[in-house]
Amino acid sequence: DLPLSLLCISRFLDKDGYDIKIISENLYERHFEIIAELARDSVVFGVSSMTGYQIYDGIRASRIAKESNKNIKVIWGGWHPSLYPSQVLENPYIDIVVRGQGEVALYDIVKRIEEGKNFEDIPGVSWKEDKRLFSNPDRPLAPLDGMPPIPYHLVDIEKCLIETEFGARTVNYVSSYGCPYRCGFCCEQTVNKRKWVGLNAKAVVNDLENLEKVFKVNGISMYDSNFFVDIKRAKAILKGMLERRLTLRLGNIDGRTKQLAEADDELWELLRATRCYSILTGAESGDQDALSE
């Protein structure tokens, strides 16, 4: 699907005119060869990773980048490095870890590299220097309002479309970061410290309208950790979709059982009116005490 994490962290660098190449298996047939070619003249190589098998390919890609250019700085971000930064930095091919939100952090790192300085005082950054590990304090979640738009032009959207139950031309989308709740099974409380920020409803609807009218998208897989943190905002997004007569369908919307159970009829009517296909909930338990243990 759409390499959304890589697109999001490219926002500020793209706005500044940096030459950015995004590599993923669905975009290139020879992605490892492409990495080797591009790394030769690149300043940084970034990898976004969750915990799981994708770590193997991330390490392989990092090794290839380093072998192609010994001076390139390899930066890892995403859920796994945010949870285990010291473990990730033990790998000889990885120089820097961004913990948590990465848009501003990556921009600041690139600027420091250009200035020949280290990464001291950049919140949320851990790095290696002379075989020693350094780690700055966590970065608080920054507001999404006012950030540059997602630079969709950096990828071939046609190669990122997937077919789902709710749309033959579906892409993934994120309208918020974080979650304020403390479910014991979730890494959100560790990475984002139970904080949440959401793009304002009008901007979200603008994004959805752009995806539908420019890229002919008819399905949106919502990747928010919890879309319903702000019910008023959720309603405003759904109302905006109706007012602009958008026909794309939302699916895989994450929600919290207790919140949804207490939601008023207006929210459910709006979800029906916009033809929302599915809501994902933590089915481990409906009991807060059990979720917190």
C-alpha cells in the first residue's frame, strides 16, 4: 500500500526542495539495486519499521546503503526503533534512531549533518558517536495543523492502490497521531505517552476530496490509532464528506469499545450516511481493568 510513514517524514524536506526518493517493494521491482544506486550520492538513508519480519529487509537495505556509501547516515524510525532504540543502534549499519513523531526530527537531523554538527538537543533522537550511544529527551507530539501537506507526488499512486471490500482503489490515510488511553496491550502509551494530536476536520476533508478527485480513490483505509478520540471532530469530518458529496468509503477505522458504546445516535447516523464499511476495536476485553493489566 501507500508508504505513508515515509511520505509523512518527507514533508519539510520536500517543502525545502530536497531531492527525495522513496523506495518500497510495490514501487520498484529491483528495490535493493535501486537503493545501492541512489545511496552513492545521498546524505541520509531512512528506514521506517514495525516490529516483525520487515526488520530483516530493513537491515539488509541499510547494509546495502552503507556498502554503497560509507559516509551515508542511516536513520531508523517507526514503532520498533521507538520502542527499542538502543537495541536498534547495536546494529553496525544503523547510525541514528528517531523515536516517535519524525517529521521535524528528520529535517533537523539533515540540517545538522549539512552543518557538520552532532544531534545534541534534537528531541526524540538517539545516535552513535565514537562507539558511544547518546539519547536526547523524548519529543512531544507536535500539532498536525500547519504542517506541509503529504507529498503524494513523490510516489506513483497507481502502484499503491489496493483492492478492498470497500473500494477497488483504496489507499491508507492517517488523520491523527497517538491515543490518550492506557490499554495494556498497546504500545501507544509507551511511544506517544498517552498524548494525541489530530488534523482539523476541514483539512482532513480536503485531503479526502483530493484523493477522490485527483487520484480517483474510492476507498480509504484509516490508519489512525483511535479515530474517535475527539467525537466532535469525527462528526465534523463525516459531515464534511456529506456536504462535499464525496463517494469514497472509509474502512478499518480504529475505535475504542467503551467510547463507541457511549456514542450518541448522531455519530452512528453519520457513519451510515457516509457508508462507513468497518470499525476495528480492541476485542481483548470490554473491561477497562482487564485492559490495563
